[in-house]
Amino acid sequence: MVSASTICTLVVTLGPFVIPKVIPKIIAFVRSVRSPSQNAAIRPVTPKAKRAINILTFAFAFFLIASFPSLAPENIFQTTQSRLIIPNDVLFARLSQLRPLTLLDEALKAKFVSLESRLLYLRFGPDVLGTCTFCNPDDEFSYLYYALPMLLLPHLANLIVVGLATSSLIGGSHASRWRNHAVTASLAFLVTDIYLLATYDHSENKTATTLGALDFFFWRMRTLRYVMFMAIDTVLGLVIWASSTNRAFVKPLSAVERQEHSVRMLEAITGRLMGLSLVLNAERSDMSNGGMFGKAVNYWMQEDAANSEVYVQPEVVQAMQNAKSRINLERVELEAKILATGIIRDAHDVRTSGPIYHPPLG
């Protein structure tokens, strides 16, 4: 393993040359990710994206609980606070004072007669060492073959969670676009996990003279495995949330999607116009005085007659003449013309420029 001093030396030596080149590239990448979203309005999470985030949240909670040390297989060396080279009878005598011995304990007791078996115990865990019937301490890969199915189970569970969360049927387009990245990261971690188990040198524990100096590889990798699952699910949930709310990773719509979106808008407008037409036809179908159309006609006829009577009164005529004398009609007409011209020009600009951003479909 690489020591901390070696890492510090590399950082001090290569840092002044690498950091000035890497930092600007990272900043440029962040700006390129954010720039498309600056023209898009921030919106709430879509229902399908929220469903995918809920699945990832439940998976995160499950992996978090599963990573608790209390749920891990028991490490009898830690339980009894014993060194690796403790005599077999003394080790299990201490264990029997803490709890009754099980069938797995009896199987381990029969195999702890050699130091190699104890080293394999720290590498593969108690279940593999105690239950494997064809494994041989002289062939460590036999234990690896037996441990692979149990190693693949949590990875398979995480792949199922990722597959469900990034399904277009469940998570929508905002989640499905990240499926390849999430599956690739999960498979890469699976290969790395198998590689670390296959290449781990358990003979390093031979030189450990105290309990604290031992490397409990099986238990350490178990915790790290669940932490990595939580990290993958967290990052996936964050990118789905950011892309669905237009905070980042905004993907422009294709020509087909824009056309389909326009067709849907036209269908909605057509439906509303047809509903308004039905209402107007229903009003005009009843021409009697008691109908809606007849009542509207009678109202406006009475309103026009009342206004006509008011306008011919001498007081009203005199007031209107006084008002006209105080108002500059030419200036009012000029301001109205300028206002109308500005409204027409703004409407023409909006129509020719088109919308800046179309929300995704579905």
C-alpha cells in the first residue's frame, strides 16, 4: 500500500505543476454545465423525477442501515479482544463466556488450527471460512470463488435500484439520460471490489503483534462497499434533481420534441376555442327575450337609450365642451399612436425571436 509520506511527497512535488492546469479546466467545465441552465427558468421537480429520487432515498437509507457495524458478521477477535496468535482453546473459551457457541463457531474452531486459516478469516470473513466445504488454505482462490456469490448480492441490489430509478417509465427522461453513467459507475465499482479482494495480501497481518495493528479487511471492505453504494445513489439523485429543475445539465429539445410540443399546444388552444364556440352558439340559439342572447341585446339597447338621454341634457353638453377645451386632442392622438406602435413592435419581436427554452415533454 502507498504510504501517507509518499502521497505527500507527490503532492508537494507535482502540485505546483498540475494544479494551475487542472483548476482552470474544472472551472471551465462547471461553467459549461451551468451556462445552458441560465437561460432556462427554475421549476419544481417533475413527478417522475421525484419518484426516481424517492427510490434512491429509500436505497440510501437501506444501505446506511446495512453499513452499521452491529449488523455485520461478528469478528471473534474483536469480540474477545484477542490477538491473532492466541491459542485456539483460549480464544473459544473467552467466546463461550460471552455467549453460547454456535455451529459456525465450532466449524471455525476446527479450522483455526493454522495461522493461514486465521489470516483467511480476516480476509474473507467467518461465513466463507466456516461453511466452505471444498476450500483449501493452500489455494486461496478457492475461497475467492466461494465468496463471489455473496459479494455480488449487494452489487446486484444496487444495480436493480439504479435500473429502476433511471427507467424512463418510472423516472422519466430526466432520469433515463443518466442510466449509462450510473450503470457504468456501478459496474466499475464491482470490478474494483472483486479486484481488491483477489489481490489483497493477507500475509501482512502476520507481523501484527497487537489487536489494533490487525487489518480486518473483510469488515473494512464491507463498510466501504455500502458507503460507495450510498455515494453512487446520492450523486445520481442530485444530478436527476438538478436536471429536472433546470439548475444544471439542461438538455435542449430536439426538432421532433419541439414539433410535438407545439402540436400539443395547438391542440390545447383548439380545444379551448371549440369550447368557447359552443358557449357562444348556445347563447345565440335562444333569440327570445327570455334567453341569454335576448337579455344581452335588451341590456345594451336600454344602456344606449339611457346614455342618449343623458348626453342631450344641457348640463352634460356644457361639461363635455369644457373638458374638450382643456384637453389637447392632438397630443392625446400622438401619444396613443406611439403606444400602439410600441405594442405592435414588441409583439413582432417576440414572434420572430421565438421562446428561449421549451420545457421537456412528459
